[in-house]
Amino acid sequence: SGLGAYVAARLSGGKKGSDAFVPRKALTVALSGSCSVMTNKQVAAYQAIAPTRFVEAERCIHEGDAYIEELYQWAVAHLGGEYAPLLYATVPPDELKAIQQRFGVEKASHAIEQTFAALAVKLKAHGVRNFINAGGETSSIVVQHLGVDGFHIGRQIAPGVPWLRVLDDDLYLALKSGNFGSEDFFAHAQGMFA
């Protein structure tokens, strides 16, 4: 996928196995743009234990900065609890199809990705240090907008999904493509914090 190539081109290498680093407990946010079967299950599982907020395609398209500010204020109000707030655009396949038919595939996905990217930048400035990202496109655009040049590879959260520490910054990222990870992925990633 594009995400895999993007990450691979920017990895600095790192220790493998149980001695690899994990993030420290700090302000954390989860962002999910993937609509894969597993991500839908992961979002549903996380909704039972954590604050979650649906990111609406129509509002991303028509309200722009005002909607981003509203989502940002919601996220900030829910930081620091037992589980990180999750902002998600994840929907089942039939809902995704309806959104794409109504607004167009490119327009809808672009607006949602730009919303996530702007949110990540604002949240980093607020002091968020751990970002858990679900979805290849979501992860890629968040990484680009945070200005990440490369990573150190940390401990594996799930097969193919390690914790990453940004070079020259106290910032940690989990970047998960669609069907990776188990249903408890969001909680499990946070359970690893030192």
C-alpha cells in the first residue's frame, strides 16, 4: 500500500523484540478513517469503553475550519481519561457507499483526510504526544502534516504494526492499515504505555 512504502522509506531502523521502546503515558488521541471490516469491529469495541465521536463527511466538506475547531474542542475536553478519545469516520460498507454516491469518492475522502490532518496538527500543538491512527490514507496524511521526517521502530502492537517514535521529537505514532490488529487494538495499544 502507499502507507507501507511511505513508512518504509522513512524508517531509521530500531530494536526488535521485547526490549524495544513503548510510549510513555501522555496525552493520547486515536483517529480512524479506515472503513475495513476489522476497523469497524475495533471502533465498535472501543465505543464500549471510551469517549468516541463520529466525524461526518458532509460537515467536513461544508463547514471546514469551524467543524475542525468543534472536533478539536471535543477531543481536548476528553483528553487525560482512562482511555484516549477516538475520532472516527469509520462506517460499514453500505454507509460508505451512500456517502461516496452522495458526495463523490474523492471529495468525501479528501475532506475527511484534511480534517484529520488539521486536527492532528492542532492536537500536537495542544500537547498530545501519542497518536493511534487507523487507515492507510489517514495515517499517511497525518504523518505528512505533522512534518515527520522519519521514525525509530518500537515494540509491536500487532503483527505489522509497531509503535513508532518520531526522529528528534517526543512524539509516538501507531499507524495501522485497515484489517490489521485484533478487535481490542485501540485499548491494547494504550495498555502498552510505560
